[in-house]
Amino acid sequence: MTDSMELNMADMTSFEELVDIDLSSDDIVIDLTVEPAIVSYRQRKLPLIEEPPSRAQRALVRSFDLLAGLLLIVLLLPVLAVLWLLVRLTSPGPAIFVAKRVGQDGEPFNAYKFRSMVVNAEELLEKHLADDPEAKAEYTRFHKLRNDPRVTRVGRVLRATSLDELPQLFNIVRGDMSLVGPRPLLLMEAEKFGHTTRTVLRVKPGLTGLWQVSGRSDLTLNDRIMLDVEYATTRTLRRDVVICLRTAWHLVTPGRRGAY
């Protein structure tokens, strides 16, 4: 079993990313015998598990997800209706954005969100990153932009409050996602998780999780990988309940970090 994650130096596009690496840390190994050099992040002694959860574990989590998902949909139906109208009336395009994500055991699925960006978001992103090297470095490091020109005015509020993700309650009821789990992976992100991918994908992605209550978009990709591996290898129903309570606290706490 491998105990490190490799990152090619060629993938680091800014000096800021190099400075961010603590070269004196015991978690860092640099192989200078190859060109370009390779940085390896040890996984902090977290065990990597590739076998799927047992049937009993899956049944327990599925029962919890189904009951909680249905209850939340019923309770939040008026909120969902108002948000749907706000998105539709304030910018051209559909209210619901459907995105491909990687689910449990590597199965792709359609994740639902309230649309928070303009309809030509990808074209606008390419142009913005080409014109702004600092934005490109930020996007490479975090896969998000703090000042994203693609986000609508209503979208900024939805993202800051995480209300844009409420339609994923229907993904939970469908069985694509869990209430708690690793953040859903983009297709391109799965490759960057390296040998940790199988461990992370042994459980369903979640509407909330350790990433959401630990800093969100202020965390680097490596931080996120560490959190996802930790969750996938130590998951318990009791811990899921604790994460749900922490998520509720974050939602009602002003000035919480990382949501944009």
C-alpha cells in the first residue's frame, strides 16, 4: 500500500504554491532525481482502504439518508420554491444547474444545484484566467475564485449561505449522495486525488462533510484530500450526526470562513 501522494512540480503554476509547502515537514518528501521534481505528501499515517463498506453499513447509512432527506425536503419546500423563483427572475437561464460528478465506487451521476453563475460560465472563465495570471494561480490552487466574474448577484448570496446546494437533497433521496460525506468530485479532480481516489470513493459524496465545516474554499486541494481520506476511513453514524450539528452552527454563524 502506498503511503504518499505525488504532485508533479510542473503542475505548480505559481511561486506562491511553492512557498506554501513546508519543506522541513516530515509529511513532505521531494524526489530530485527526476525532471521535473516530484513532491510527495505522506498521508499522516491515515490508512488507505479500498474495500467498500459492508452491506449492514450501507443499509444503516441509506436509511438515515432517506429519512433525513425526505424530512428536509418537506420542511424546506417553501424555501426551495422561493429560491427557484429568485434565480429564474434575476438572470437568464434555468434555475437548476446539473453537473456531472463522480459518486461512490467511481460511478458518475448528475448533481443538482441552484444556478449561481451566468449561462456562459465556462467561456467567461477561460477568458478571465487567460487575462489574469493571479486569478489563474488562485484557481489552480483552490479550484475556486474569491472574486469570480461568472457568479450572479443572487448566486453570491446562495454560495455564501450554501443555499445553492439545497437541491442536492433530491440526490440524497435518489441514492446518489449521502447527507454527510466527502465533497462530490469533479471528473477532472478524480485524477488529482491520485492513489487516494479509491479510498475516498468507497463512500458516497455528501451534501455536507469535514471539508464544509473545516474551512471550505480557504483550504488547499491537499487539505481537502486529507479530510476526505480521514472521513472515508473513520466514518461512523455518530460522527455524521456531529458533522450535521456543526454544519447547522456554521449556517447560522455570521462571518464563517471559506464560503464563496
